[in-house]
Amino acid sequence: MTRAAARVPTRTPPDLEFRPRNEKFELEALLATDWAGGDPVRTAFWNALSSLFPVGEQFFMDSVRPFMDRIQDERMRRDVRAFCGQEAVHSREHQRYNEALCAARGVDLAALEARMRRNLAYARENVPPVGHLAVTVAYEHFTAILAHQILTEPSWTEEMPAEMRRLWIWHAIEETEHKAVAFDVFMAVNGKRKHLRRALLYVSHEFTSHILRNGMLLLRGSGIPGPVAFARLSALTARLMWAAKGDWMDFFRGDFHPWRHDNRAVLAQALAAYGRG
């Protein structure tokens, strides 16, 4: 599929249906190891990503739910319910992941979550609800970018043990399925794209800085010199961003919709391989 052919839909495809999958993952033994091919830095990169999800996904659910009474379209209401269901299971499983990780490595989970909790608490107190929704749209764009990389670039997951790979593929599938829900709600209740563009610039900085900060916290005691660890974490983050630069830039188009990047074929292939449609 060419890039041009893959960018046809300008709204959520009407035949797209999705639901939460109540998956559970047994990762405790793996999380005590450098499970990403024996590489402490690659392992810290993925563990740092996981550290963001429980707090972030609770914020996403809390950002969308207040607008349910303003949504008249029953299909959109159904999608919001499915979105919240998927995010709730993501939050639960990554909380289990993070608790097991911190217990195994003697890391303070509160320290990993502190910056995101502080920033989101400030937003709740000082930013109106539609601003929360705009931030959620931007974060969902970021997670959709990451999900597409996971599903289409084998090098991201080929060194993962089977159970860890299963978790990240599952998460990527569901992030792809619901990638337009917050966007569609925002457009239905506000529609001012300038708010979304500002939110993406903010989120781009926050997302990458959270990964670097938490990755460095997780690498304390690894024996890798700090400058080397930071350079390698930065390179992994930059690789992700460079690979997805076109999708990131598309967000600033006047006609942007998450399903302009129509990767339903990728999604169908991933679901068939995962075996839990």
C-alpha cells in the first residue's frame, strides 16, 4: 500500500468496530532482567514508556467522559465507551508491570510517576476541560505513532521475549483501533484546531522528556556512564520520532483526521497474528 493510497479516509471508517480485551500478562520474572535483548538501555526505554501509561491513561479517560452528555451520535458514544474500556485495561496491566518492575529493581514508583502526576494535577486545576481533551487528542496521536511503529517495524519487538512482545503488540493494536476517538469527540464539542496544534507541541516535549527522565532513573546503578546512557536513550527516542515524522506533521494539516493514515490493513494483519480479534 502506498503512502498516498493509505491516506484516504477523512473520518473514522464507518465499519470500524472495537472492544476492550481483558488480557493479563505474567511479566514479573522478565522485569527483573534486561529483557530487551540483554541491553539495559533498550530495556529502560520500554520500561520508561510503561511508567507513563497508568497515570496518563486515567487522565485520558477523565478527559473524555465529561463530554458524553454532549455527544448525540450513538456510534460515537459507543466508541467512547470502548475507548475507556480499553484504556482501563491498559492502565491496569501497566500498573501491574510498573509495580513488578519497581519491586524487582528497587526503584521508587512514586518517583517515576511524580512529574506526570504534578503536570496533570496542574492541568486539572488551571486548564478548562476542553484543554484536557486537546491534550488527550495530542497524546493519542503520539501513542498511535508509536503503535504503528510497533506493528510495522519488526526491529522494535524482535528481541522481546514472547510474553513481553504480546503485551506491546496488544497495546499497539488497541491504540490503533481507538486512535480517533478523542479527536472525534473534540471536533464534535469544540473543533478549534489551533488548540490541538498547541497541545501537540506541548505533548511532544513532555512525552520525550518523560521517557528520558524515567529511563535515566531506571538506569541508575547499571554501570553505564550517565552521558552514554542519555545519548543512547536520546537516540532511541529520536529514531522513533524520525520514523514517524510524516505522521507527526500531518497533525498540523487543516483537514487532518487520525484515519487519514488508514492502516486498517496493518491492524487486520496484527489481529490475525495476535489471535484474539
